[in-house]
Amino acid sequence: MTRALRDLEAAKARVERDALRAADELRGKLVLDLIPVLDNLDRTIAAATAHGDAPAVVDGVRLVRSQMEQLLVRYGVERIDAKHQPFDPNLHEALSVVPVSHPSAHGVVVDQIEPGYRFGDRLLRPAKVVVGRLSPRLH
């Protein structure tokens, strides 16, 4: 009888682990689907600001963007802002390299095209960046 009880408890623990893993994967998929919406809100704010659109409209879009970001944070999403950070191929995707004149900017992210996102210990999307490279002709 004791062995049957241990087997039942082990099976229950396995089912609970599997259910937690499935829920985590589902949250990760949902978050991955929501990140482009946040990117588009950022683009909308930048375009509206550059074109001098109505401040009330821009403020409304900023409010929606803030709510979306807070929702993602509650789901456990962490934004990866890479600008001025050393380039890390585990977190960043280099879209281009630009010459820099100062040695301290070599291998550093000089511009961020899109932020990256992490969900727990899983990278959902690397930050898309521009990296500085010291040019021998510039120093």
C-alpha cells in the first residue's frame, strides 16, 4: 500500500510540473504575440511626435503603451535596453556596425533599433542594435 501511495504522489507531482510548464509556455507565446503591438505603439508615438500631431492624441497613445508595458511586466516580461551597453551576442542582434572614434565606444551598442525582451530565464527576442567598432583611421 505504501508503494502505491508513493507512486500516486509521484504521478501527481509530475502532472503538476507538466501543467506549470504548459502554462508557462502559453504565457510565453501570448507575450511574444503582444511584443509587436508594443513596438507599434512606440513607432506611433515617435511618428506622431515628429509630425507635431495633437498632444492629447500622443498622450493617449502613451497611456495605452504604458498600460501594455505594465501588463507585460505583470506576466514576468523584462525589457532589455541595450544602448550604451557592451555588445552581448546572447542578448543583442547586431544589425550593423558603425565606425567610432573613441576606444571606449568599441564593442558598445551605440543605437538600439528595437528593445529585446526576456521572460524569466528565456530570451524572447534579442535587442536589435547598432554596434560601434573602432576604426584605425579615426583615432
